[in-house]
Amino acid sequence: MAKPLLQIALDNLNEKDAYASITQVAEAIDIIEVGTILICAEGKSIVQKLKTTYPNKIILADAKIADAGKILTPMMLDSGADWTTLICCAELATIAGALEVAAERSKDIQIELTGYWDFDQAVAWRGLGVDQVVYHRSRDAQAAGVDWGPADLDKIGRLCELGFKVTVTGGITVDDLKIFAKYPIYIFIAGRSIRDAPNPLAAAEAFQIELARLWK
Amino acid sequence: MAKPLLQIALDNLNEKDAYASITQVAEAIDIIEVGTILICAEGKSIVQKLKTTYPNKIILADAKIADAGKILTPMMLDSGADWTTLICCAELATIAGALEVAAERSKDIQIELTGYWDFDQAVAWRGLGVDQVVYHRSRDAQAAGVDWGPADLDKIGRLCELGFKVTVTGGITVDDLKIFAKYPIYIFIAGRSIRDAPNPLAAAEAFQIELARLWK
């Protein structure tokens, strides 16, 4: 199986902290996520700044678009994002509109599976031509002590079988990676486990080494 | 029944256009909504600017929070919003966290019913103590030619019966208001029907006159 890509989530509260986080680790990262928190704090200009600073990285704007797909999708993509996200409860018309906008730009969207969704929706997304989904153990679920379990793995396996390129996220540590090794995961997102490490670059490199060891 | 409040949605693409929209009509408006589009464009600073300019209006930040309720909710409320929104697919833990943050500040949240949700969720929201929901005919549904119908009214009636203060939105015109006159609607949102009118202040005043006529 192909080695999964490593994405860092910049869920910082402001531009300065985001740059402090990414500057240290960029060389070991494949995808830079402009987190929802950072977009709400700074607006679209932070997407543009990060793409300008890192033109050779994939920039993902985690806008979690719920509506107005034909306005918010071009806003994010034309600010420099290669990909942007839609939230899973968005109507199919919204997702179709976002896909159209992305295709016109040879860019892509992802469906962010935060909160309530089901496999009937997932099948419908595939029918529209959605390629990417983000399987998300929520920050608040983590805070409530909910750990990765068989129910997560079963859903991730079904999403892979449906043909999605699956991103996995939600407080993932290097030690967690082996749990997912039987699946063709496309991307893992790390946030605080890299950003808050004593040596963030070493933490990112440890992810890459473990990804190469497990997916070969 | 109490006269519903009138909210204008500032779904402008930038600060300048937002101010151009609100300056003309503010005196006839009860609630100023900082739209998702405007938040994504400008970040939280636009919430702060609008509250500073209009300290006596209710400022609603339509952030459509899906996760990280304990970070995004205080970000919006401490920037000057009186209320902020969560998206309907958010996990209950996220909504509970947002409610806690809002209560500490004597402010409030709304659940934005854009896309997929059901009444089991709505009952659970009431159980958590959610008071406000936003019944939303999506922009993309409107573009697809879907009109207000009995299914919308049935859902709005059930939400009122559950005890929610219900906001109604989605391309509403003055002529549409009479459809809803049998329900104790808390807020109507108008966006383009005011912003794009030849005389926006007169358009807002026409809404207020019709609201006073229908809900007395």
C-alpha cells in the first residue's frame, strides 16, 4: 500500500502562532491544514499567506462548508487552498456545487465527517463524484475520553471499500498508527501531538518513519 | 403573539460591502448577522468591528461551529457576538460545551438546521437546554428552485411545539411572511431581499410593517 501522507492541522488562534508551529516542522510535512479555528480567527488571508510561504505544499482550508458552496469554495480555493472541506450534513446540491467549482480549478474537496452522518449519505457522495472524506474523532469526543475503537475501524474500512481516499484525524499519536495499518489510509492528520511536542520536527519525523514502516 | 424580530444577514464578501449594506438599514433592523461568508472572508475582527459600531444591536456570528465548541464559541462571543451558531450535525458534547461557554457570559447559541438533521436530535438539544434553532431553507436548495412548502411549515410547527425559539431563513421576501403567521416565529432573517433592494431601508421597513400587521 502507498505510504499515507502526513498533514499538520494548524488549529492555532492567530497567524503568529500558526507560523511558529509550521516553521519548525514544514520540511517533514506533506499537507498544511489551515484549521477552522484559524480561518475563523484570521479569515481567508491566512490561507493566502500560507500558500505564498509554502507554494510546494498542499494547502487544505478546513472551512467545513455547510451551505453557499458556490461562494465559499471559490473563496477558499482562489485564496490559495488546493483543497477545502465541506461538513457532512451539507445538502447534496451544496456538495455538487463545490465539486463543480473545484473541478474547474483542477482542485479538490473533502467531506468532513464530524458529528452525525450515515452510509446512505456516503454512497450518495460517491455518486456525485466525491473522492475524499475525513474520518474525524471529534475534539470534544476526545475530551470526553472516547478512544479509537472497533466501531471507528469498521467505518474507516467501509469508507475505503466505497472507494474514498480516507483521511483519519482526531488526536492521533505515533503509537496509534499501527491500529490503522491494514487500511489504505490516504492521509493522517496530526495537530497537537506535533505542535505541542518538545521537539516538533522530531515528532513529525517520527510520524513519517512509522508511516513508512507500517505501509510498505 | 409577540412580533418577530428582523435580522439582516451580512453575507457580504468583505468588510467594505458589509458596512455599505448595514449602514443603510441599521435603524430598521433588530439583529445584525455576521454571515459565515463574511467570517470566512475577514475573520473574527469583523464581529468586533460591527459590535463596536452597533453596540445596541444584537450581533449574531453565524460561525456554524461543528467541533471545538469550547474554543470557537468563546472566540465569537468574546469578539463581541451576543449569539453564535452551531451546525446541526455537531455532537452533543460540542453543543453542551458551547452552551456552557455561552451561559458563563449570559449569551446564547443557536443550532443552525442546514442540511441533514432529525427530530431525535432536536429533542436531545432541548434536553441539553438549547433554546434557539434556525430553520434554514438552504441557498443551494433555493437555487435549485425548491420553494417554501407544507413540509417546511410542519417542521417549523413541531420545533415551536418543542419549545424552541425559531428563526426562519432562506430567501424570505415580505410576501412570504404571511405563510408563517400562525406560528410564534422568534426571528426572520432577510439577506438579499433587503441588501439587493433598490431602497434597502424601505425594504427593511416594509418587513417590519408586515411583521407588526401579521403578529399582533
